[in-house]
Amino acid sequence: MTAHPERPSPKILPAGDSAALVEFGDRIDPETNDLVYSLASAVEAASIEGFQELVPTYRSLLVQYDLHAIGYEDVSSRLRKIVEQIKPPVGNGDAAKIVVKIPVAYGGESGADLQTVAEHSGLSEQDVIGIHSGTDYRVFMLGFAPGFPYLGGMDERIACPRLKTPRVRVPGGSVGIAESQTGVYPNDSPGGWQIIGHTPVKLFDSQANPPAAILPGSLVRFEPVDPDQYQAIASSVEAGEYQLKRLPGTA
């Protein structure tokens, strides 16, 4: 792998007694994220006995392994060889060529914190909606709940701190802002993000293949809809007829 002139060499570190962490520096950017997923693909393709699960993040890859089948020194050695062989990032496969459009009803009962974000930003609610829906966001990773997409690239003008006290229940489909990130809660769960809207589209289905409707490396564009459009989409989703719009991207 050709080193980036400003990018430090990856570090391989133990993470507990049955996992190793490969860190690609401390920068959060598409190039670093591409390296993470390039490595994940290469490790998966290697089919190393004892490797159990891969957890990619913004800038690192966690490799969990069976300590009864393989030791850390062997894991570290194998990972280092793969790191040295992976090609410079060229995007995350087909996912990087796709823009997924997500319909969102902003404000009101669907977005209880839209006014808070507007006041914090010194903008009108319509300005916040226009800025939030006017960007194509990169899916950097999935976590903290199954299928939750962490989306990067949000305009700093609408960045807003998390809630001081997280909600016990945030409805699935809620679109939120936390600092300079935005994301969508796939299912009901606790959460502390500022909720500015809601989509009727289901983003995670454990029975689907893949379960997550949005994959890392792809792009997301939010599309404002009015109440009538929202209800029509919700009915289509309920009937199992709705298909997410997927457009050619430029990433």
C-alpha cells in the first residue's frame, strides 16, 4: 500500500483479550474511511481461521477472534501483511456510486427539536430544513443500534449539541442531529440526538439481505415531504410496496 504523504502508518493494537484494533490515524475523512472498508473486505476475503467478526468504524477496524483458535501475535502478523497489500482506496465498491433518497417530514410532531436546532443556529426552521436536505451525506459507519447510519458531511451551520438528558424512547425512523453529525434511528431505542424529522421508511430488517437498507460508503440525501406525501409513503411501506429511490452518485 502506498503511504499517504500526510497519513501516519496504521497501528495494530490489542483490544481486550480476544480482539485487535487496526487504527488508520486520527482523521475522519472519506479517504481514511475507504481504507477501513478496503481492509475489512481484504480480511474477509482471506477467510482466516479463528477470525470471528469485523467491526469497521470511521477510522479503524476491530477484528474479534477466537483466542482458543489463534493468538494475538498471529492475528497481528496476519493483519499487518494484509494492511501492506491492500490497494489505495478507490471508494467502497458499488455502494459509493449510489445516492439513497430518504423522504422526511420535518418539524411538528415528527421533529420535536427542529425549533431548538433553529434557535441554536440562529436560523429559521425552513433554513435548517433547506440546509439539512441540501447535502449528500456519506455513510461512514453503522452502529450504535443495528442499521443506524452515522452520516458525515453535515453543514456546520446547523450543528447542535446532544440533549443533556437522553430520551428513554426515540421512535424508529427519527432523523436526528448530534454535534456535526446526522443520522436516522432505524428502530425504537433510547437516544440523545436532536430530532428534527421522521421518515416512514424502514431502514433495518433482520430478515432482509442485507438487513440494512443503507450501506457504509453510500450517500444519503434527505427529501422533504408534506403530510399528505408522508401518509402516502407510510401506506406504501405498510403494504410492502415502497422502494427507496437509489440514484447514481459522484463519490
